[in-house]
Amino acid sequence: MPDYTVVLESAWVIKDAKTLDDAIGIAISEAGKRLNPSAKFVEIEIGELACPFCEEELNSGLIVANTALVGLVLEMKVFRAETSEHATRIAKSVVGRALRDIPLKVQDVQEI
């Protein structure tokens, strides 16, 4: 049975955010606290979006009225899954259990 790397995208809301850098730091910290210790093997990074005009990579964060929406990328290795769909279900189950009420979307699944 093969191993897979599953990449999930999540949206994190931060209230009373002063700057985008603060909001990103808070989002990563809160996600890390909720994933630790049950899923401490999940890697957390800030999501990136391509600018539609210049095609440069931009942080996926936005602040409006002191409320930030930060996109996070969560990467997890799933060992001995039957198929890529099975690996996706396992990753969403493990991460979803730790991050209740946080929307998750599968971004990528790669066989290792």
C-alpha cells in the first residue's frame, strides 16, 4: 500500500487584527495549538495566491474592519492508504477532528 502527502487548505478568521502580519502569526499559532498534541505531525504554512495582474505570489490574507481572513495550508503524510481518496479521507478526518468548525478543502494529493 502506498504512502501519500495530502495538502489541505483552511480558512481562519481572526477578530481585532491590527495588521496582516499579526493576523497571520495568530492564525498559525492558534492552528498549531489546536493540532498539538493529537496531530502535531501536520505542517502549517500560510497560503499563497497568484496575483491576477502580475502573477506574483501573494499571502492569502485580508483584513476588513479589524477582522482578518487568513488562508492556511496544512500538509500531512498518510502512510499505507489504499488509494488517494482513502488518504484524503484519513487526512480530513485527523485534521478535522482537531480543527472543529474550520472549513477544509483538499488542495493536492501526491503519492510518495
